[in-house]
Amino acid sequence: MPPPQPSSQLTVVADSQGLPSPHRSDLGAADRPALIGPLDTIGVDIFNVPELSREMQVDASGRISMPLIGTVDARNKTADELARTIEDALKGRYVRNPQVTVNIKSSVSQVVTVDGEVTEPGLYPVTNQMTLMRVIASAKGLNEFAKREQVVILRTVDNQRMAGLYDLGAIRRGAYVDPPIYANDVVIVGDSPERRLFRDIVSLAPLVAAPLVAILR
């Protein structure tokens, strides 16, 4: 692989200088809300009311059942938002000044699907720091048939299905940043029906220097 070249996205440091140590802010990622989804396991703790505190699984429709207040819709809420919802339902009628804490114990809803020419296609959990290169690594890398310049990310934004075409080689060279991956994304590597949508574009520009984004009708 040719050595990386400096660009607006990449600073190349000479070998003799060595890479500087990262600052504390560099070691974290921008906060992404962790949303509760169907079949996730959560813990609900109500301060000084142990009989109402419990660990439970969200049902397939995204709801939980709590004593006294009945069914609560937990789907697409953060842990703090669900805690406030439970507090509001308990307040005044059952518990004076309830203090509720909700923790997501395990999540099966916050995942990315990786398909195509990777070693281990499947579903992988999404964290704050998940990026395209990291999710490819989670799938044990590309297989021998993969085309690294033809990687598609499928994503739904405001009920609109979108696709982005990325070149892993260009990312490795620092031509553009490693794109973040979010829950419910689908990453497809190599020969796939979705990739064929970009066939004409790729034939005109075989070396993608920037991500291409299209809206799928």
C-alpha cells in the first residue's frame, strides 16, 4: 500500500517525530443516545421502594409491564426518558416524589447488519465509537473476493432509505474520514444487488475519492 499523503483530513507525521499522545477528549466519541428497543433487558430501580424495583425484558412490541402503573411504552426512549415516564406515572398516586433509575443491561436492538464479502457476516452491536472500518474488523475483515472500493452503507433517515458508497482503500489512505455506523445500518461489501445500483457511477470513477450518497426510490 502506498504511504499516506497529507490532506485536509489527515496530518502525516515523519517517522523520526513519532505520533503524539492523544488528549483525553480524543479517547472518547461524541455521545450518541442509547435507545431502548424490543427484547432489550433493562433494570428499573425505584429509590426506597425495593418491591417495585426489578430487571425485565422489553417485549417484542417495545413495552414493559410495571406494578401499579401497568404497561409502559419503552421503545425508542433513552434510559433517562423512560425513568422520567415511570416517575410521572407513579407521582402523586402511588409513590411520593419517586426517584427512578433505569439502566440498559443488555441490548439486542442496537445492532448493525454486515453482509457480503466479509469473513463472518452477521449482526454486530453498535457502540459510540463504531465506524465502518471497525465494523468490518468485527466481521473478521474482508474475504478474498471482496472489492474494498465498493462498500455500501444502507440507512433510513426520516423514513427515506439512503445508500452511501465508500472505498476502504481511500479511508486507509486518509482521503476521507472513517464514517460512523449507527444502529439499524446495513453494511454490504462486494457483489450485491445494492452495489449494482452504483455500477454506472463506479465505471466512470473507479477510484472513489469521496463518499457518494444517493436516495433509493
